[in-house]
Amino acid sequence: MWIERVIARAFGPLQDATLEFGEGMTVVVGPNEAGKTTWHAATRLALTGLRRGPGMTKEAHELIKRHRPWDAPDRWEVEARLHLADGRSIDISQDLAGKVACRARDVVLGGDVSSEIINEGTPDASRWLGLDRDAFASVAAVSQAQIMAVADNAAALQDDLQRAAATRG
């Protein structure tokens, strides 16, 4: 799956802003407070949406608190265009505030494909990768904090990798 672009219709401080991705790996860089973390969250939620109903994790509550639009919290919307391995192009949109107008649509055929990836009441594109939204969040991107943790304690990463190799886990 390739993410072509993410559109933050209303997400944190972003209003109708677009982030274009290149094919392959995209590295987003910039100074502190430039919006990297906001774009990371917008990308994640554009693809996976938010769980509907009870059982939302503490992390999800923090994500909501941090990234709900500041000026108009009743409008919280993000979109993405994806290209799947089977050749389809998909537009996925998430109404994160109301959680009603969430859908995945085949760009060429125009049909709604949301039913292929519904997870806990909302379209979750990570299902096309055999994941769920929590697993996707763990592997889809590396945050600045994670890079710094490795830089600060490379020996711990080496220990983890050696344990994983030894146990094939």
C-alpha cells in the first residue's frame, strides 16, 4: 500500500492542508513545532480512523485531546488517497468528530469499499495489510522520540534484537 497524500480538512492547527508522499519511504523533517507530529497523527487517523463505542484506549484519548481542531472542535476531518497492491486507488475519509461520514471509495469505479475494511465501526485501511489500527500505529512510522530513544540507548536495542533472534520471537 502506498499513501499518495493526506488532506487535513480540520485537524489540530491544520485547516485544508495537504501533505504529498513520494512512492517508497517518505521522511518528514523540520524544526520543533513545525507540525511533524500533527501530520503523523493525521496520516494514522486518515488510514485507521478511531474506534467507535466503549473501550477506547488511554492513548486514543490523548490523541483526541492533542489533535482535535483548536478553533472548531465539532469539525475534525482527515482524508487520504491510497494505492493498493491490487492496483486500486482508494480515497478514504474519516469524520473523527461525528464518526458517521467515514468511508473508503474506489477512485476509478466510484464504489464504496468500506465493508472490506470495517474495524470497530469505522473503515481501517490497515486491514488491507493484515493489521489492525493498534498494530499499524506500532509499525507504520518511527517518531522522533523513538529515534532518540535508540540513539540514547543503542545497547537496549541490540539486546532486544538478540533476544528476538534467539527465540525467533
